[in-house]
Amino acid sequence: MFSFNMFDHPIPRVFQNRFSTQYRCFSVSMLAGPNDRSDVEKGGKIIMPPSALDQLSRLNITYPMLFKLTNKNSDRMTHCGVLEFVADEGICYLPHWMMQNLLLEEGGLVQVESVNLQVATYSKFQPQSPDFLDITNPKAVLENALRNFACLTTGDVIAINYNEKIYELRVMETKPDKAVSIIECDMNVDFDAPLGYKEPERQVQHEESAEGDADPSGYAGELGFRAFSGSGNRLDGKKKGVEPSPSPIKPGDIKRGIPNYEFKLGKITFIRNSRPLVKKVEEDEAGGRFVAFSGEGQSLRKKGRKP
């Protein structure tokens, strides 16, 4: 018997582990069905046909499923996740903001490829309108909106819906790569100044320090209330013969208060009357010493002898 080996080298078996195909893309508003699919517009995931799930299940791909979308006509690309496999064959449905980033029109061709992305550690966003500053806690709003996204790509303009209003944010930077996965990650978020934002101008207050007493002539025209300057009325309706004529106040009679030069921020000081009291000192003839019970008593009833 003769035995021989026809193949000196074993034939390598090549397993395809990459998904790549082309679809015609449409916006979510073109998706047929009775259910409202507005949730697709609030995130960064697409809807693919059932044949894509059948093909992906045969491949050796990593989960979660992440895809790279490329418009070969404009050389624009982005990354996304998949939400469902219920689209018609040969068609995929994208959020409107994603079609704008790819410069795609309704029915345009898009290349869909499976990719593996690193987990995000840092991202920086720039709001495209100063209206984003009206949100009380923008970081919490963005964190809640990113739960509907699977990945981020540097340069994309994403759209989030909050309080029935759409806010657009540009992804300025992502780490550790230009395209990262944000599924189950601990990511630091930072914001850049909104597009078209101008900082308010600060009004510089010029404080003029005046030495000595100020000129009281400027206070004469600012007096509005003067005590006891009105006229009285009688119950019987008669008028008084003499009308009150208050004496005019001279500018020299107005004096400014003494400022508290020892004032400190956060400290309340109660200033009492600091005028010195006039003490009347009566000199006692006996030497100025006080002697207890040295006075003379008086009686209301005078005692007299009986006759």
C-alpha cells in the first residue's frame, strides 16, 4: 500500500468576522407602522433589516454591536449602534441629525460596517446655541440623553430633546480615540462656550473718595419729607387763623453721619450713643463722703400738746 499526502501545507480556513454592506437610508419619519418611533430621533441608534441580524449572528463579532456609517460620495463618516432589526430589506432608518452629519438625502446609499471601539473616558461638547445655558443642570440633562446613544464620534453634531425643545451639541473631543463607545462607561464630560455666546460686560464702578466733610449744599434739593410741616383740620370745619409756616432748613444744619471705619464683612455692630454724659459733682462740705441715714425726716401730722 502506498500512502501519500497530496497537500504539503494545511489549507487555512478563513472565517469572515466583519459585517459590511450597503443600504438605502431613510429618516425615521418614513418608517411604516402604526407605532410612533420618535424615540429613534432622541438617540444615536439605527434600525436595520432582519437579514442583517441573520448575517451578524453567523459572524464572529463582539458585542455590543457597533457600526461605522460612511457616505462615499461626500467622504463623511460616523458611528452608531443598532436599535431593532425591523426595517425592510435593503433599507435602514437613521435619525435626522445623523443624516445631516453624513450629508445624506432620502434614499441615499450608506456603507454600514461593524467595528470595535474603545470605551470612552472623556468627552467635550460645544452647544450650538446660547439657549442651552438656560437649562438648570445641563450636565445631568446631557447624561440622561446619552443613555440613548451607543458611541460618539469627534466632529459630529448630535441632537438631544429636552422639555419639548431640541438642542444641538458638537462633539469637540473624545478620549482615548476619535470614536469611542459610551455603553457602561465612566466618562468625564466637559463643556465649551456655546456658539455665538458673548460674556456680559462688567460695569466698572469708579469710587471717588472725598476727604473731609462734603459740601452740604447738595443735600438741600434732595429733601422730600419734613417733619411737622403739614396743616391741621378742625372737626367743625373752621379754618385756623394762622397757617403754619415752617422755618426753612439751611444747608449748614445738615450733618453727615460718622462712618464706622472698623466695619468688617459679616459682622454686625450696634453703635450706641457715644456722647459723654455731663456729670454733676456736688462737693460735700464734710469732705465729700457719703453718710448713710444722715437726712431729716418729715411728718404729715404735726404733734402738739393738749391744753
